[in-house]
Amino acid sequence: MFLNSKVALVTGTGRGIGRAIALALADEGARVALVARSEDALAETAALVEKRGGTALAVPADLTDPASATPVAERAVAGLGPVDVLINNAATVEPLGPVTGMDADAWTTAFRLNVITPAALAGALAPRMTKAGWGRIVNVSSGIVARPTTMIGGSAYAATKAALEAHTVNLAAELDGTGVTVNVYRPGSVDTEMQELIRREGEGRLDEATHQRFVRHHTEGTLITPEHSARALVHRLAGDATGRIWDVADPA
């Protein structure tokens, strides 16, 4: 339990990878602040953490508004103590569709949730981490950054995740030597509601080959579980590497 006595804040914990990360952190002894929009989903995750003997604090918030970052950080600190680990997992794959006729407002919302709020949360929490001389910040990204042509119709998602990765590596350089590490995590193709949404609503919005590939991966059973991906991430937090782009398939 190498995170015993540490406090972690994880976004997007209502389901999927975020929920699995919260449970994996709790298994390593961390007290976990759970952040998501749905109070009901947060209550379910908190109950699962507590059933395993962990401590959880539900912090409902709409992270599409970057102004929520500071209140979220303050509530986590007030409820559990100074935050040692920040996992920015919450994200949206929307808007899907061609750039021709794009919805600029939807793109703006995607950048707020996928890039700006993660940066704002890091900005709110990093000073306490640097003062303590230890901290872990991880931004959950996607393999689409390395292979953007594999998701035609997902340009907004590709652009936001590429921006998130650039921010991550830059922040790692900014905090180098402080004891606070900042890394990217690409979780792999995980069986989540986001994948299901793409299969259900991607037809006609993604190009046909892209949509059929998502359907085929599910049909053939090649998707990994959220728990598998979460364990691979949490295992890496024990090290001191910073400015790295971790992939679930890479050796730890």
C-alpha cells in the first residue's frame, strides 16, 4: 500500500476508467476525492471504495466549466487534507463528425473539459504538492494522439488530447526538481461507455472504416477492462519518472 496516508483526487469517477482508478488507488491506501457530474454515480463509486475499506469523498461538479477547478480542489482539501495525487481522467469524445460544418461551441466545450480544466486543477493543487516536496499529476490521454488518422470524424477529440499531452510535458518541465511528477497516460482500448457511445452513435458521423473498426473490436473481444488499465496506471505512480507518455501496453 505505497499510497498509504496519501490523498488522491480523480475526475470522471462516476464510471469506467475513472471509477476503476479510484478503486485501485484506494487499494493502495489512498483516500480518494471523487469528482464527476452525477451525484448518483459518485455515490455508487464511494460505496464501492468504502466496501473495500477505503475512504472516499464525493465532490459533484460540472468540469466543463474551468471555474469549477478551484472550488473542487478546496473541497477535496477541506474534506481529506492536502492532495498528493491528481488524476485528470474526465473527458468527452464529442463532438463527432466532419470539420466541415463544425459546431464551434461544441469544440469549445471539449477543450474546456479535456484541456483547460485539467490544467486549472493542476494549477490549484501543484503549489501544495511542491511545498510538500512530493506529488503525482497524471493526465489521461488517448492513443489517438500518436495515430490521429485512425479516427476520421474525431478531430475535436484528437486535437484536445494532443493539446493535453503538450501541456503535460511542458508542466513536467516547469515542475522538474520539485518532487512533483507530471505524466501522460494512454489507457488503451477500454470497454467503457465512451466506446459504446461511439459504436451506437458513430455511424454517419465517423467515416465508415473508423466506425466499423470500433464495432469489430467490441465484437471480437479485444477491448481491455477498466480495471486492467487502472492497475497499469496506478502501478507507475511509485516511480519518479516525469514528462513521460505512458501507454498501457508498454512495460512499466
